[in-house]
Amino acid sequence: MATIGDYIKQQREQAKISLRQLAEQAGVSNPYLSQIERGLRKPSADILQQIAKGLRISAEALYVQAGILEDRPGDSGVRSALLTDPQLTERQKQVLIEIYESFRKESQPSPPKAEVIAVTRPTDEPDEPADSADES
């Protein structure tokens, strides 16, 4: 399985950005980014977010790759497969995930609608009050 460093390097190369350029855009040092890519350092969530901005990809994709964020439950692994596919660009991954999620939303059963039911009970008493004159 590829490391987060391998994934960052792959995304950087796909975007045709040099290590130096990405380090500058992400606000980290050149040697530190190199160590991340080589698997010598494990970046924090904050650093991953900065790197994601520099690569113009979603931070979520990096979080999933780094094991910081688990893929959303109930997606049958589709999101993971898309996020880790090396042949797709980040933009393609995002579009495919959006399409996938829209199909899932459409196919979800709608929640049951609440019904108001009036319950009436028959009474033995007449609707009109009894005539009090008759009782005297």
C-alpha cells in the first residue's frame, strides 16, 4: 500500500509542480516536504491541509490517505477506490464522487411522512345540555 508521501508526490507530479514550488505554496520547508514524500516524516492534519491547498486538491483526500479520516461508512468502498486511483486526476476524482453521492441521495428511500389522525370517541351524553326547568 502506498504511503501518504507517495500519494503527495504522485499528486505533485501529476500537477507538474516542483517540490520547491509545492513547499513554498504549502508554507513548509523544502527538506520537510521531501522527508514527507520519502516517508521519513508523518505530517499533521494542519500540514496536510496546507499541502492540499498547494496541490489544489481536497484535504479530505489527503486525510483518508494518511489514515487520519476514515472513508465515509456505507459507501461500499467506492470513495476509497476513487480517491486512491492513481490514473484519475484530483478533479476527476471530485467529480466522480459528487456524481456518486448524488445517485446515492436519489436512491435513498424518503423518510415516512407523519400523518395526523383524528380520533373521535362516541359519547353517551347528548350534545345539548339538559333543560334545567324540567328538574324543578
